[in-house]
Amino acid sequence: MFISDPLHIYIIKYEMDMYILN
């Protein structure tokens, strides 16, 4: 269930990047 909110998507992608880098 993804929210089609650009800001929400940006936050999700940012957290995913942080998770991968860590």
C-alpha cells in the first residue's frame, strides 16, 4: 500500500537509500 504522495515517496526512497548504505 503506497501513498501516491510525492513527499511520502521521496521519504521512502531516502530511507531505503540509508538502509542500503548502512
